[in-house]
Amino acid sequence: MYIDVHAHLTHPLLYDRRDRVISVAKIMGVEKIITCGLGPSDSVRALEMIDGDVLVSLGIEPYNTAGYDEVLDLIYGNPGRIVAIGEVGLDLYRGDLGSLKDQEVVFRQFIEAARTLDKPLITHSRYAGRQVIEILLGSNLDRVNMHAYDGPIDLAKRASERGVMFSIPPRIVTSQQKKQLVKRLGLRSLMLETDAPFLGPTNSSLNEPMNVTYTVEWIARLTSVPTSKVVEVLYENTREFFGLR
């Protein structure tokens, strides 16, 4: 069984056909999908999707933090309904160095929410992996997941030695960086994500939660571990990280 720890089922490319997307994922062995709400209205929509198959995390895009205080209100007001906080973090792809300080101010407020509520934190670090990891290693949070990490591998290794987890999307099929990340970190530091509808197996493919199977196949190939063992270890990693029963 698989758990997709990070998807965007509220995205327009998936939302109107969400029932089919979830159904196909279940057929492919996906037991649960954690959908991420981004911003106030999207977070409300995500909360409305909660059921036995869909769990929720709430966050904000680092480069578009308008309404972040409303998202924090939703988080503090619904601690029993969410399994994690995020995605939150820093972005130097759409953002820039001039906005980094403002991004960090918001990021630290979500870190504090994770600490206060004892929730896992899911981070966004596009082109800002070094800055995000340095902040996280100084925060002493118990449960942190680097979503779709694209930064230096040596830094990821140092973070993993401090208990930071890394979720790997289907883009591993075409990404040498993701392949090297898996080789260096080892199974105990990994979980599965799709980031659907983004980060599919190819640049042009519309991604869905069912595509976690691509990631599993590549992790097995890169680590020379049987697929069944990869599935078992990553499933248990995920259940432990999110406190799932």
C-alpha cells in the first residue's frame, strides 16, 4: 500500500474530476492522499475534502503570502482535522533575495504553529534548499519533511542525519538530482509524494496520485532493494511520521 504525502486535489486540473482521480489511485494501491491547501480559500476547500481516503495539510505559497494569517487561524482552529502544516517555506525561483526576509518572517510563524500544535511540517524550498534547511536545523522540530527538495545533496544528507525526511515525486524518472538524492539518503529518510498535478514522470505529463508507483520503481532500482521492501519501509516511515493508525 502507498501513501501520497503531498498532492493538490483542489487544483483546477484535478478538482472537478477528483472522485475519479481518487478512485484510480485506490485501484493502484494508494491508501491515502494528503492534499495540501494553499492560501485561505483553497485551505477551506481542502478541509471540505477530508474523508477516509483524503487527509489534509494547510499552508501558503512562499511567494504569495497574502492571507497567511487567515491560514494560521484555520490551522489553530482545526488541529484535530489536519495531519500536517504546509507546504510552507522559502522560494527563490518565483521570489527573489529582496523578498527573502519577508518570506522568512511568515515561514517562522508556521514553524511556531507546528511546534505549538505538535504537527509535522512540510516545507517548500525551491532554489532555497540551503536557507530552508539551515532554518529548520535551528528550529529543533521533531518532524520535518522536505517536499520536492531540489537543493544540494550533501546538505540533504546532513539534514537526514538530524531526522529530516524527504518525499520523492514521480519526476525522479527524468531528474538526475532526485536520483542522486535517493542514492545518498537511504530508505529510512524517504516518503512518497506526487505534488499532483505537478512534477509528473515527464515535464509534459499531468500528474496524479496513482503515479507514486513510478517513484517506487525507481527507488527500488537505485537502491537495489526489492520493490516490496521499498513499499513496506516507506509506508511505515509515513505512518510513523504523520502518526497515522
